[in-house]
Amino acid sequence: MPRRPPGRGRLADLIRDAAGAEREVTARVLVNAGGPWVGHIIAETLKIESSERVRLVRGSHIVTRRLFEHDRAYIFQGADDRIVFAIPFETDFTLIGTTDRDHEGAPDEAFCTPEEAEYLRAAASEYLRTPVAAEDVVWTYSGVRPLYDDGAKSATAATREYVLSLDAPGDAPPLLNVFGGKITTHRRLAEAAMARLAPHFPEAGRRLDGAGAAAGRGFPA
Ligand SMILES: Cc1cc2nc3c(=O)[nH]c(=O)nc-3n(C[C@H](O)[C@H](O)[C@H](O)COP(=O)(O)OP(=O)(O)OC[C@H]3O[C@@H](n4cnc5c(N)ncnc54)[C@H](O)[C@@H]3O)c2cc1C
């Protein structure tokens, strides 16, 4: 469990390798990019009390027998204004997703509920010539979005923007917590994270921002 020894300016943790040997590692910064576990790491691993909360929002999918012959995707808009996609999947199947449901419990225990499967079937059936029957569903799966809890009423309305929260009391090593985010914004998020940490590492000297990238000095494309 990482510790913050006062005044040492470093975090320390014990790691155990596959053979069971333990050794201590130290770091001058910790970036908590634990995805759906970000809140768990703050509260349970680091034992830090924080007012910031992650909102776990489940996105479920159904995989059906192949529903159409061409190789293009559909995006349908439902009466609830949400969009649902239907994508050709693994040659013989169609992938339909997703939902937005507040998720209680452990992130790795998420599954598509019968109600979510029904919602996805109904959403696609509104548009497809042949309605999607329960027997068409061959598999389901879910992922959990670790959204920043901005107090929005519905899971759909909760912000999809990433939020970086820096915790750097006194001379303790900084902890940067990453809430939310998208694959599509990973680079911006990484640049923003570096910008938040830069004041703590003045000797680092090189900015990894858009200008740096344009000059060929940033992340590899
Ligand atoms: C249903 C759904 C739909 C999505 N749709 C889109 C989309 O259309 N477009 C888009 O751009 N993005 C989308 N996303 C978001 C995208 O998947 C995430 O932004 C992305 O996966 C985040 O990557 P990450 O590495 O930050 O977190 P993750 O991929 O969640 O990785 C976190 C890692 O932390 C590890 N970890 C946890 N606890 C610890 C610990 N104590 N010590 C060490 N490691 C730990 C975990 O094992 C995991 O590997 C979607 C997500 C979901 C769930």
C-alpha cells in the first residue's frame, strides 16, 4: 500500500514479484489512472478522504446473430434521445450497444441485465426491418465508465469530460487522480496531466503539449 512519509517527498510501496520476492519502490509522484477503480484506490489503497466521487455508469452490449448482410454500421436515435449502434461483428454477428445505467458494486462484476438487453433489442427493432428477437441474442457483455460525479440527475447526463484532481499537500509527493476520459481524448488528457504535474518538477524542462508535439518533440504519433 503506497505511503506518504511526511517530508520525504516520495511515495513508497512494497511490490511482490511472481516468485514472491518483495522489494520497496519509491516515486516522487503517483498518477491514479485506475479507471473504474480510481475511487477505490483513493479511499481503500491510499486511505485518503476525498469529497470527489466517481460515478460508475455501466454500458451493456448484446451480440446477436448477423442481422444484415452489408459491412456498414447503423446509429439509431431512440425516443429517449440516446443513440444506439449496430455494428457488424466477428463475421457472423451484430454488436448492439450501449446502455447508461448507474452501476452499484464492483466494476469487474458488471453484466448486461435482462432489462438492458430488452432496451437494446427494442431500440434496434424500431429501425430494422425484422425486429430483434430474444433468441437472436447469443452473448452479452458490459463495461463500466468511471465518470466524474458532477451531481447530474441521470447517468446519461453525467459529464463525459475527464477531470484531473491534484492532491499535493505541503511537501508531500503529488497525487494526481484521473476521473473519466475517452480513448479519443487520451492524448489531450496525458498532456493536461503533464501540465498539472509540471510545477512540481521544474527541472523537467520540456513541455509535452500541442506545440511540442507539432515540433516533433511530443509523444510519438
Ligand atoms: C461502455 C463503454 C463505452 C465506451 N465508449 C467509448 C467511446 O465510444 N469512445 C471512447 O473514446 N471511449 C469510450 N469509452 C471509454 C474508454 O473505454 C476509456 O476512456 C478507457 O478505457 C480508459 O482507459 P484507462 O487506461 O484510463 O482506464 P482502464 O482501461 O479502465 O484501465 C485502468 C487500469 O487500472 C488497473 N488498476 C486498477 N486498480 C489498480 C491498482 N490498485 N493497482 C494497479 N493497477 C490497477 C486496472 O486493472 C486497469 O487495467 C467507453 C467505456 C465504456 C465502459
